[in-house]
Amino acid sequence: MIPINLLPHRAERRKAQQRQFVAMAGATAAIGIGIVVLVHGFFAQRIDNQNGRNRYLEEQIGQLDKQIDEIKKLKEQTQAMLDRKKVVESLQANRTEAVRLLDQLVRQLPDGLYLKSVKQTNDVVNVIGYATSNARVSTLMRNFEASPWLQDPKLVEIKAVKVGNANVNEFNLNVRVTRATEQAQAGAPSKPAPGPKPAPGAKPAPVAQPPKQG
């Protein structure tokens, strides 16, 4: 028999298999790296797009915030102008209130009664004075109630005092002034009602004077 040596053939075959394995491993690694690069690039592009959208939204939100601030400032300015308008209208409507109040006090003051002090706080007028009797104070309160410019008279205090040599009653009462706006809403006349006319042939009542000091 002729001897045949198979060792070189087997060595060549093993080397060929090794080369084939290395080639396949390299191709697999290259494909894997390519896939990783592609996926990374895809997601990087998606992230960049989303970041761009976020920046756009932030810019738009900033512009809206500025517009909201401007609207708030305009509303504040409008409200301030309306408040000033109301104040001016109130002053114009009530500019003659002090004169009208004094006129009504003179008109509604009965005989035998004179005033010591008159103080107004907002629409409440505090009246302090002296009367020869309690009936005079009741008459004054009824006159206030009947006046178109005065209402809700309330007696705070009445007490007997001595002024000089005369015994009189010191009274303290509050009455509310009817504002011009209230008059307009209630449909009251724009001019104060005239005082009671004296009877024919009667002399005008003298103005009450405080008792003289002894």
C-alpha cells in the first residue's frame, strides 16, 4: 500500500475554517456597529428635533408672558382711570353738599333751638345744640325726616344743663345726608324743597339766640 499523509490537508482546512470564522465575525461586528451608528443617529436627530420644538415653545411662551404682563398693566391703568373718573364725578355731584347742608339746617331749625356744633363724617352729620324743651328736639328730628336732603335722624343723647342762668336741654343727634347719586336714583327733586310759608299777615319767626350769660 502507498502511504498517504493527510496532516497538511487537515491543517489547510483548519486554517481555511479559521479565516472564514474571522471573516464572518468581522462582518457581524461591522454590521452591528453600523446598526448602532444608525440607531444612535436616528435618536440623536429625534432629540435635536424635540429640542428645537422645545426652544420654539419656550420662545412663544416668553412672548405670551410679555403680552399677559402688558394686558395686566393696561387693565391696571384702565381701573385707575375709572377710579379717578368716579372720584371726579363724585366731587362734581357733591360739590354743593356743604352749602346745601347749611341751608337745610337753617330751614329745618325750629324756634327755641340753636346749634352748638355741626360735624360731618362721610355722609353722617353730628349735630349738637340746645333746646328750650324736648318737644323742640322732636320737631327738629321730624323736620330732618321730611327734608329731601336729610334722612334717618337718630338721637344720641339729651340732657338738662344750665347755660348761664337758663335751664336748657342739650341734645346730640346724628342725621345722614342724602347724596346726589341717591337723589338721582330715588327720583328726588334736584332743588331743595322750600321751607314752610308763613301764614298771611304773620310775622317771620325770629332766629333763636343762645341765652345770655348772667
